Amino acid sequence: MPRRPTRPPPLLADFDDDERDAVLTVNRAFYRAFNDRDYAAMENLWAPAGAILGHPESPKVRCVGEWVIGRAGLAIVVCREILANGQLMATNSFVRSRDGWYMVGHHSGPVPSIELARSQGAAAATAPTRDRRKLH
């Protein structure tokens, strides 16, 4: 079995573009696991064991407009969740362990849909441009 490359302890790791991409990968895996009702995938991405897939009528969710901010060992992704009957803004929290990023929290709440905001003359929600500056 090949040895894993040595990584610095989680709190000493820089939060750079590679870390940002790794967090977004786990965030996207959360939505795939949720939509596919994939218990095994969900179990693998949550830090403490647990899943939210039990309700038989839980909706399909599409994540758009991801925005991530992080520090060594901790990251938060804010995104818009598109559902068949509405939209939510979500905050997903992640922690870094020696073997990768894991989700520790998910919270979402209703917001006016993008189309509603446009029809009322408000600025449309768009994904921010990627900021390559380090956050620490």
C-alpha cells in the first residue's frame, strides 16, 4: 500500500487555492450525495457520523453561486440552493483533518428567487470572481 504524502497538522496548513478547491469538492459531493440519497457518500463527507437523507419527500437540490472563505483548518461555503418550489441560501461549514475536509454543519433558509429579484429590478445574484489572495 503506498504511503500518503506527509501533510502539516490541520491548523498549520495554509488556506490557499488548493484548499479552496478541496473544500468546494466536498461541498459539491454533499449535494450529489443528498440528491442521490447516497448514505455511504454522505457518511464519508460528514466529520461526525450522521446523515439527513431519511425523509422520503426531501427535495432535489442544485447548488449555485458558491462562495468560500477559509482559514487554516476551517472553511465556510455560502451558496444558493435551487429547489423545484423555491430557493434557499445555505451556509456549509467544513473542518480539515489529516485526511481531508469534512462537513460539520449545514444551514439554509428561504430567500426570494433570482427571477423574482430580477423582476423587481434588483441586481441579479451572480457568482463572485475568484479571489486568489490568501485570507491569512
